[in-house]
Amino acid sequence: MSEPAAFAVFLDFDGTLAELAPTPDAVQVDPTLVPNLESLKSRLGGALAIVTGRPVDVIDQFLAPSRFDIAGLHGVERRVEGRLSGGRPEDHPALRAGVERLKAQTAALDKVLIEDKGASVAVHWRLANEADTETAQGIVKALASELGSAYRLQLGKAVGEVVPANATKGHAIRAFMEHPPYAGRRAIFFGDDKTDELAFESVNADGGVSVRIGDEETIARRRLAAPADVRALIAAWANGAKIDPDTLPPA
């Protein structure tokens, strides 16, 4: 098997491919990113996918005009070779009712943002004061508890998200790896947040390469400092540099 054909690349979006922003819609995408992703995808024979907590259609807007393979909402949605499955809001009536209550309960909290993703919901408090942050955390934790075992609370950088319990990025990557062009390859997963640690765990267990972005504690085996370093690596691999993730800096 040739070197590129030995690997499948999986990439988180926020904090990995693009720098975090004060609000989710304020993220900026480097103009070189999409062409380099397309070139790397071609070199890998198609074995490149985005694995994110964002909805698929939102990532499509950021990475237009390309439409990559993608697991959205931590794997609730998945698109492979243009075929999208999962993620229908109508399949989650209890969550939908909870989202409406969540909006009402947080309406008076200054700079606490609700990101309604249809089949999941995120509460952001990056810009909020300490008191409102504490209140927002309590509200989203209460919603997760109220919804019971079908859903779970996932905490990240200044965000709490209620997602279906069976949705994790680790499960999403394993689902990709069951089918061509991913099957039989070694997974490389890049992520930056607590929400990526479950995926690092499964990638490590399956003999893949886990890469944490940033300096926080992690079970990932490798580390890059910032999204700019991820983009530089993608550009190098896209332009013919040897793909050897085991030479990346240790975590």
C-alpha cells in the first residue's frame, strides 16, 4: 500500500481548522484551507472527512463550494459520497420541547447564546459574566438530566451541549472506517477540545494517531500548537510531503 493510501484523515473544525471566535457565526476560514483540503482528499483517494459538533449544512457554508464527507452534530448526521443520513429534528420531540424551555430560561442572561442545531442544542457562555455563566451551566445540566438516558451533556470550551447519548465523534470515525475509501487504513484525527477526547480514546485503541490542538491536558498521543499549524501540515501533505503522523510532536 502506498504511503497516502495507508491513512484516513479526520478533522474537527472549530479550534482545529479555524480559530475559535467569540460567537459561532464569527469564525473565519483561511482562504487557502478549502483548496488544500481538496488536494489532500485527492491524494488520499477520498479518505478525508470533517468530524464536528456543527450541523453539516453550517460546515458546508464555511467550506463552500466543497462538500466533504462529514460527521455533523458529533455523529448524529453523517454524509458519505454525497449521501446524508440522520439529524432530523422531528426524531427528537423531547429535545425540541426542552430547547424551547431552554431559550426562555436563558433569555435574561446577558451574552449567553443558544445554538439550536435541530437534533442537539448548545449553550455558549464565552462572553458572559461569571454569574450568568454559572446560571447557564446549571440550566443546561438540568435539561440534560431531565431528558434522561437518551441524551447526554457534553462540556467543551465555554459551552455545554445536549446531544443524543449514542452520538460521539469516536463512533462517527469508526463508522467511516467500516467502508471504502476509509476501510483498511490508519485513522489520523485532529481535535482541540474536551469533546474530542472520546474520539482520541477510540482512535488510540484502534491503532490510529490522535492529535490534540493546543496545550491542554489530553490522552492524544501527538500535539500541534494552533489551527495555523494544522493548516500548514495540511498544505504540506496536500503538496506531496511525506505523510508520517508519528513524527509529529508528542502530546
